[in-house]
Amino acid sequence: MTSRGIPGKIIVVRCARAPAAPAQMQTLFDIIHEDAELLVINKPAGLVCHPTKGDAWSSLISRVRLHLGPEARPHLINRLDRETSGLVLVAKSETAALELRRIWESRQVEKEYWAIVHGHVAVERGTVEATLGRDSESIIAIKDRVCAEGAAARTDFAVEHRFTRDAGNFTWLKVMPHTGRKHQIRIHLAHLGHPIVGDKLYGGDEDLYLALVQDRLTPEQWKRLILPHHALHAREVKFTWHGSENRFCAEPESWFRQFLP
């Protein structure tokens, strides 16, 4: 469902479910909202935000250009890791991008993620405040960790449901990051002792990440991962823009939903 801004009014966009089996012309991405200034997308897990060496379908921004046309100059306002699904906002002009980035950088955005983690989280809600910085002991250049010399980071969480599957005990969490550090939610939840299901970088075995990027994951490794992607989904954002309250939300993909109780 789409909506259009009316000055001074509240915009409420209903949650859109990810399509189960979209047709070819619909597979660029799932559109949550679109108007003259803003495009809101439900990014699928496994799609990078920025171009690699692939074709025009291999990144989110390249697909946005296909959607908007050759004259478009889109700007990603937020970014998600390749395996993280959920809401990505795209400004259609430099002016809109500057305004929206100012809102994001000043932390005037309320963000909610869904995560499925290993184990039963003991408390009903809590906060992780732990500084994050480069993991100098890792051979993986992009990996960060909790470290004293890092940047301040805060993540709130609340238990939605604890459940058990054949593979073990799990907890479905709502997660609210107050800062936007790289891999923040993934690192903080692992630091809490409850890594995200399917996380190949922070789940305790770095070789799972190396195997992924080298395209050599074995059936046994896939079994250990349980899910095809890590179970982190950017579900909701709320912010004020042009005098209106904007709320966008999107449901996770079927593999994520079907694992929930």
C-alpha cells in the first residue's frame, strides 16, 4: 500500500507482506511507499545495497535506477547489510536526501528490528551499551567487536516470544537501536550471549562467513546455520518530515515468518 504526504497530517502506512512468489516484472523489489520525493522498499535478504561486479539486478541501488529510469539520481538514506532484510528509504532528489539524512544523523528516527536469536533470553527487556570498533584480531576486514576504544553504541531489546525447535531454543526479539554503528545489533546480541540465528560473522565461527563469500558452504554448514540468511529484519521506522509524522513498516520474508512460533 502507498500513501502520500499531506502537510500537518499523520501518515500511517500499513504493514506490507513480502510477496511469496512475485512475477518477473515485480521482482525488482517490494515497494512499501512511493511519492514524488521518496521511495520506501522492503529489501530482500541476500541483496547488497551498493553495486558489485554483477549486472544491474545485483544491487538494490541498481534496481532502483531501473525502476526510476535513466535520468534518475536516487540517494539511499539508510543501508542494510546484504543478509539483513527490511526497510530502505530512497530519496529521489538531492534536496530530499539532505533533509532526510539530517533527520537520520540527528537520531530523530525511531527504528524497530525483528531478530531471532539462539537461546532463551532470560529478561523480558533490556539494554546493551557497549562501545564498538575494529576487530584487529580477525582476518575479516569488515568485522567489528566490543572494545574499550570503540564508538559508543546503545541497543534496546524486548522479548516477543521464547520457543523451541528441533534445532534448539530460540527467542524472537524486538530490537530498537539508538545509534547506527556498523553491525551494531548483530554484535550487541552476540555480546549478550544470544547471537542471531544464521549469522555467519558473529555467530562464533568466522569460517562460515568466508565459506559464504567463497561460495563453498557445505550441507553440514548450512544445517548449522538453520536458516538461509541471518534472521534480522528492519521492520519499522518513524520520523517527522515536512511537518508530518511518517510511519512505514514491512513484514519479513516467508522463511523468517515460518520459523516464528
